[in-house]
Amino acid sequence: MSNPTVIIYTSKKCEESAVLRQFLRDNNIEFRDRNIDMDYDAREQMNNILKAGNKTPAMTIGAKTFVGFERNSKAIKKELGIK
């Protein structure tokens, strides 16, 4: 079974975005980082499709969406198979 696609939506000003990036790197999780500060399409997708309302970080793991890392860390770890 292949790993789900992980896409994160981040902002340079968001400390939690940096924490999420490091968490994924530390756990050898491949991800695509879409910075909403520089990528209008990413900002639009985050707001219109994910309904994140400019709240970073937001992420998709396969078909599941999470807004915020710290408050969703248990669910994110479970979805990624991390203990």
C-alpha cells in the first residue's frame, strides 16, 4: 500500500507551520509545501476547498483535511501511522 499524498499549506509568519514542517521531516514523511504568502492558487484552494479561512498550517493527508497542527497532532499522527 502506498503512502497518502501529504500537502501542507503554510505561511512564513506562522510558527506552527515551521513546527509542522520539522515534524514531517523528523518522521521522514514526504510532503508538498504550498506557501500561501507567495502562491495565490494555494491560498485560494486553502480557503475555498479546504475551508481553512487563512488559518495556517492546514494540510491534507490523502482525502482528509486538518487545520492547525498542535490541536490535531494526535489525529495527524494516527493518519500517518506515527506513534
